[in-house]
Amino acid sequence: MATALDTLCGQAYGARQYHLLGVYKQRAMVVLGLACVPIAMVWARAGEILVFLGQDPGIAAEAGAYARWLIPSLLVYVPLQCHVRFLQTQSVVLPVTASSCVTALCHLAVCWALVYKAGLGSRGAALSNAVSYAVNLLMLALYVRLSSACKGTWNGFSRDGLMELGRFTKLAVPSAMMICLEWWSFEILVLLSGLLPNPQLETSVLSICLNTGALLYMIPLGLTYSISTRVSNELGAGQPQAAKLATKVVMYMALSEGLVISLTMTLLRSVWGYMYSNEQEVVTYIAKMMPILGISFFIDGLHTSLSGVLTGCGMQKIGAAVNLGAFYLIGIPMAVLLAFVFHLNGMGLWLGIVCGSITKLLFLIFISWFIDWEKEAGEAKNRVFSSSLPVA
């Protein structure tokens, strides 16, 4: 839901309506905070929900305990994400990068202290997220408060931040669906893997694949944030041709990094599994999966960048519809067919999602090709200046 700020703050910044960025950030924190209530309720009962869905009781109990201890992280993750988007849409990225690096280093120490020293195990791993997010948030909040770079965009909390929450939500919900519909499809793979023969092996391997994806996805995700910021800034500034050129550039970059990642994963397929497990059966299984993952992440890098273009334009509803069709009408049904009918097991599950990713890429290429950039620039101007706040 926070990615709605990529559109709103980005276009407002391009239109030089700097006072709106702080207001949008406040609205986001209110709306996202309310959205966390049902999330926390689900996490609190996650173990029982997993058992109800037919998962292994032992796995479900461990996952449920982890989810419960993850709830405190929501309290700091909401303002953290809002601060990150607030700064990124102004192209203030070095402070975000620096705070993330410091947080990553602190996270190692916090994890060790809570998992091993305090003996909390997986519960400590979950709780460490809250501690690390809090450290990151504190650094970014101090920067926003003290830096001259945010002097025009942050004027403190105000009642304006409580206005037009419904309008923000109308963009935030499809923004969330655009991301969640895709990511939930990958999570469904892990749930389905628990129904396969030898569920301990299958869930372990699929979880490693998912974590590998989350790790390597950070590279194309950076391109996504960059292009959404650039497109939203250019459209807000009334420069549609610059936005179109930026779209072409990011696709060449996504193509290059995708080739590098795919080749690297293929070359490291025999050793990659050792980063997650010392069981030879798991490592061997991962080695077989790596070429498929390489193809998957190459495709994901391309369509992720195009998703950033849609976000910059404010076309999240279209992006959500594409994800719904690609992954839930094609990807997941293909995964079930390949895994349970053709007995390809975990490999079949991931091949099915690859089919969904290819479908998404084709849809987004078609949509992006026919974007009317002049029209999008006009809509960006209307979105910014239709705010109820006085124009600065």
C-alpha cells in the first residue's frame, strides 16, 4: 500500500508542489496503520490457519510462533516504509542506502543475540526484525527532521494528514494488490509444497527458492523504484517524452542485469544450497532448481521494471488486473497441473509460476507500448492540483 506514495509524492515533486509530500506521508501512515490490524489478527492465529489448510502440524506450529513474534515489527515497518518512499520520490537515495547498510550490519548482531545468546530461536529471528526496523526508522526520521534537503517537503504533522484518507486508500489498495497478488502466488507455492510427498523436503526447497528470489529480487526492485520515481517526476513536471525515454532505458538495464543474474545462478547451482542447508538432499534438489530459477528471475526483472512504469503513471488498477489474470488464471493452475498431475513436484510448482510470469511480461509489454504519454502527463497534473490543500 505504501507504493501509492511512489505515484502521489513523485508526481507532486515533479510538479513542484513540495508541501504535498509531507501530507501524503502522514496519510499513508494513518491508512497503513489501520490496515495492519487485520494483518496482526491473522498472524496471531497463523499456526491454526495453516493446520486448517492441511499443513504438517509441526511445520504449522513453528510458522505460527514465528508469525506471532513478527507482529511487533508492524509497528515500526509502517512509518519506515513511508519514510523510504517519501525520500526516494525526491531522489534522496544516499541516506536511505546508508541507513539500510547500517541496519543490515546491526541486524546480524541483533539476530545472533536474540537467536543464540537469548536462546529464542526462530522467535528471536522474528523479533530481530522489529529491532532492526526501529534502528532504520530512527535514522531516517532524524534525517528528515534535520536535513535541509527535506526543508520544503516536511513541515511537521498537521490536520491535513487526516484529510482525504478515502482518496488515498483508493490508490493504495490497487497498489497493494499489484504487489500482493504476485507475491501471494509464490507463497501459495510453499503451501502447495506442503501437500506433496515428503513435505519437509519440498517446503524446505521451495522456501529456499523463495528466499533466493527475495534476495536477488532486490536488484530489479531497485530499478523499479528508480523508474517509478523518474516517470512520476517527469509526468508531474509535464515532460511525457522524458518519461518515455526513461522507460526505454530501464528496460535495457533490466535485460542486462537479468542476463548476469541468470548466468551467475547457473554457474553457482552446485554450491548455492549450502548457504541455506548442510543436508545433501536439499543441496542436490536446489542444484536442479537453479536453472529454472535463473529463467524465472530473468523474466521477473523485465516485468518488474514495467510494473514500476505503471506505478509512476498511477495505473495500479491495470497492474493488479494483469497479476490476477497471469498468476491466478494461468500460473497457479499450471503449477498444480505440473506438480500433482504430471508429478514434477516442487519443480513443477515453480515451472507453473514461470508460465504466469511470461504471461505477465507479455501483457505489460503490450500495455506499455500503447501508453499515451501526453494523456498521462495531463492526468498527473490533475491528480496533483486537485488536492484540497492550498497550492504552494
